[in-house]
Amino acid sequence: MKRIGLCVVALALFTLLAAPAMAGETLDAVKAKGFIQVGVNQGLFGFGAADDKGVWRGLDVDTGRAIAAAVFGDATKVKFTPLTAVQRFTALQSGEIDVLCRNATRTLSRETSLGLNFCQTNYYDGQGFLIPKKLGVKSAKELDGATVCVLPGTTTELNAADYFRSSGMQWKPVVIESTPELNKAFFAGRCDSLTSDISQLAGVRAVAPNPADYMILPEVISKEPLSPAVRHGDDQWMDIVDFTVLAMINAEELGITSENVDEMLKSKDPKIQRFLGVNAGNGKALGLDEKFAYNIVKQVGNYGEVFERNVGVDTPLGLERGLNALWTDGGLMYAPPFK
Amino acid sequence: MAVHPISDADAIKPPKTQTGVVGWMRQNLFNGVFNSILTVVILYILWKTVPPLIRWFFIDAVWTTASEACYAADGACWSVIYNNIRFILFGLYPHDLQWRPLAAIVLLIALLVYSRDRRRWRRSLLWTWLAGLFVMGLLMKGGLFGLENVDSTLWSGLPLTLLLSVFGMVAAYPLGVMLALGRRSRMPAIKSLCVVYIEMIRGVPLISLLFMSSVMFPLFLPEGLTINKILRAQIAIIMFTAAYIAEVVRGGLQAISRGQYEAAESLGLGFPQKMRLVILPQALKIVIPPTVGILVSAFKDTSLVVIIALYDLLKTTQSVLSNPKWMGFSSEAYIFIALIYFICCFSMSDYSRKLERELGAGERR
């Protein structure tokens, strides 16, 4: 008898836990409450940070706005929840947020055991090295015997150790606890090189006493595909987030920008007509308005615009497109056909 | 024979080397070899450190410029405060509506100053406070009388710090007193419940409680039900502070002699009257200093909500510093918020000293 009781309890618990995994549920809930709750970084300039007027800005933030534009036709129907690295996945699992756009690296274990679905990557990051130009080094292969500033206990430290071991080079890590201290030590010349994610290194370089004296080496020693994530089990919602990012990429590939999107509506190109919803089909398939891609591009912009606005060459971060260029320009941004 | 008349006053006067500035210096700074060396060393250190500090602080400092000028300046960059003051103080609160949290803070300070005087502690003050809290809540939240509704997730900066600490203290104090009474209760169930609660909360750091409330607690809730993040942190802070206050109050209760209890009982007072009229007024008076100590540290502990990404005063400052434009100027920004924290904490301990003097808590024992 006892065992049967246990089984019933276990079954009840299981159904309780499995309950959120209903297709279409998130979209309905989002539509009912009238806005999308997006989890963003609590303060990472260029990706998710509030500006001096308290308005959220960044690549991930704009991704969230694009999803709102796709769902509601209004990019302002979105609320942001700042999250720490520890909180981010719980917030998603518990339903506190509808989608996580918080520079999270897509990995196998997160995708499976954490019960998350990662969507199209919106930024390909990777670990690199920042050096003062006077070091006279052009490649990370020449860093044999270098002292390298690194944060302790992070995957960054491990990646660096792996890299130096596998290339048969010696290195001396200078481990410093906090990021500002680490930067100061590097600028003071305590180490030859600073290693971290390249998007972070760009920020460090931007605050250098004289940024032109420093450069980021071309080698990328780890893969960090930063992607928006949703809960397991709601495939429709995942498709929406996925194709929101893809629509921004596709718009750039088709040459559609927030400025010329209205003229593009008159285009004779069937690809553009389908994409912008002049020829119906795509929106209905996703459960969205036929104009969803038009709304994204019109209100938020295509991927290139969003990139340049938040992290591009003219921003303090000054990042090149690199891996984040379109596939036609030698990057990894590639959208499947919208048909 | 010439006579030198010496007046009485002259005769009594001590030698010149023992009076005035010289005398004071001899007595206090140079009365012995060791102390003389110490004085010289300390003077040298002060001479080496104070002028550069003043130069950094005031003379070479830039006050109202853009960030580019800061990189050129040798001194402090107070521009980081000047340019971001509204974000540091009010954080994510909508920019055009920031007069509302400002008005709420002014109202709170006015109420606090008004109630400093013990002669004003009447029943009407309680109603004034309730009305004041209602107006403050209305100002922050809006939604009535044509005020635009502001989501509570956007409350941040100084208002959030004050909200967490003021409500944390106000709610924790009575809860702590009740826990202290419960722990001294003769009823085993109540007593053991209170003991378990107090010891369990005191056995874990505040950070772990905050983590529980923000990371684990939501997972236990049924799907679709989420409790406001600020409220969760607020409850964690109240639970934590109450446990500490309970132990302090218990100390006060134990310091009251048995005679007081017995005297109250012999007057025929029941338990609530005995506690309210005889025991607690004496016990709480004795424990004013440690209680204020706990309240001050509770106020400072609210800054720990940074780790659950609530935008309190510290977090808004960090957020400003994460902007590459202002990344290098952490010292200036932190000095500024340290000043705010100091003003708050100092006025608390200052008030407690005044209260002690008035109640004569220190004299009798």
C-alpha cells in the first residue's frame, strides 16, 4: 500500500513539474499579460545595461525588444529583469521571465540537464588576449613565457591553461580577484597580456589610458556562442524567439534596414515580399502577425544596425564584426530561407 | 637694597614651558623619548599623505565635465557623480517621474526629523506616520489621482535602499520582541519553535537567505505564481534581523530582576499587561545600544541585495561604473555612496545616544 501511495505522490509531483511543458502556453500567457518579461544582464555595457536615464540598452536588450515587436507589433511592450549569472537559469525555469537574453553561452549540459532550449546565437564570442602594442607580438603563438592576467576560478583560467599546454608553451598566470584590480594591474604593466572574452577585452581596451597602445590578438581560444534561451517543451515559443533573431539576420542579408523597410514593401523580389509579409504565410505559421518581420526591422533594426548601435566600431566597445558578420562576408550569421 | 615686589598672581603662575600651546605640546606630544619619536613619525606621515589627498580631492579635481576631461585630470573625477546623480539615486525609475521618489524621500526624512522629539510621541503621531507611509507608497507606485502607475520592479537606488531598511527594521523589531518572549515562554511548543527559528536563522549568513529567497524559493511555487523580487528580499531581511533582535531583547529580559516580575504579578496584572507596563519598558530601555548596533548593521546589510540583482544604491553605482565612459572612476563613486551610508548610519547612532540620555538608561546600571 505504502509503495502505491509513494508512486501516486511521485506521479503527482511529476505531472506538476511537467505541467509547464505545454505547447503554445507561453505565447498565450504573454499575450494575456500584454508584455514580455525578458531576463537581461544586470550591467554589461553593450549587451545589457541601463543608461543614465534608466533605459535599458544593449544587443541582448534589443533582441528582447525585437521579440516584443514580433509578438505585439510594438517593441516597447517588454519589461526587463536584471539577473546575475547564478539567478539567470532559475528565473527562466521558475517562469519569472519568458525569455533569457543574457549573454548565456550555449552548452550541451545547459541544453539538456537544465531543461533549456537555446535559440539562434545573437553574438559569437570567444576568449582572446589583449596586449600592449609595444610587446611587439602579432599572434598568440608568440606568447611563450608570457605573464598573463586572469580572473581566478573561471573557465577563462582553464581555457588559457589548456591553450598554453596544447601549444607547448610556458605561461605565468597572474591571478587577481576582481575585474577593476585586474585591469589596473594590466595597465600598470604587471603582466604582458590580459585574457578574457573578446567582447570584455574590447571594453577594457576602451578604458585604457591610451587605447591605441593596446591590441587584441587575432586568436580565439574558446567558443562562446551567446544565445537567447527559453524553457524546454514550448516549441512554438522557441520558434518565435529563434525566428526573431533569424529575421534580423535575414533582413541584413536582404539589405533591408529600419530606414528603407517601407520602400522595400514595394519590392518585386519574392524573397523580400515573403519576408516582409506582403505575401502571407510566414506569420501565420509562427502564430504571429504577418507583418512580424516588418515590425522587427522597422522598430528595432536589422542585425547589423543593432550590432553597430550597441557594440560596433563607433561605440566605446569598438568591436569588429568578425565571426558575427554575415556568412556572405565570411562570418557565421546565416539565416535559413523564410518560406 | 632694591625690593622686587612679587605679586601673588606671579608667584602662583607655573613656568612658561608648562602653559599655553608649548606646555600642552610638551605634556601631550613630547613627554618622553618614545612619544616624541611617535609624534615626529606621525607628523611626517600626515605631511606626506594629507596634502596630496586634498589636492586629489579638491584642487586637481574636476566637477562637472564630460568623461574625457576626467582622463586628462590628475585629481578626482567628481563628474562621474554629477553626470549620473539621477541614475545613482533613482536607478531605473522612469526619468520624467523621478520627482516622485524624491518627494517620498523628503517626506520620509521630514517625518523622521519630526518624530525625533519624544514629546511628540502621541497617538496622533502614529496616524501621521500611517498617512505618511500611504502617501509615500502612492508617490512610488502611482495609479491613483492621475499619477502614472510605476511597476515596483523599477523601484531602485536610494528609495529601494531606504524601503528595504526602514521596513526591514520596523517589521523586524516587534517580530524580534515576540520571538524573545516566545523563547522565554514556559510552553514547550512555543519555546522550541522560537529557539529553532532563532538558531536556524542565526546559523546562516544573510547572503544564503537572500539566495534562498531569490533562487530556490521561486522553484517551490506553483507554475504561474511569482512573488515580487523586492518583497522576497524584504522578507528575507526581516526574518534575518528579527532573529538577531530577539537575542538582544532576551538579554534585556534576563537583566530585569525577578522582583519586578513578582511585583507585577502581585498587583494582579496578567501576562500582556505585565509585559507591556512593567517588564518591556525597562528591558527595551537597557538594550538600546545593542539594538541600534543591529539596526545599523541591518541598514548596511541591505547592500547585499546586489547579489540578487536588485538595483539598490550600490548596484546603481556599479551599473554606472560598468559603462566604459566611467569605468576607471570607482573610487569617486564609492566615496560618494559611502558618504550617504555614513550620514544614515551616523544619524541613527546619534539618535540612539540622545534617546539613551533622555531615558537615563546608562545611569541606573
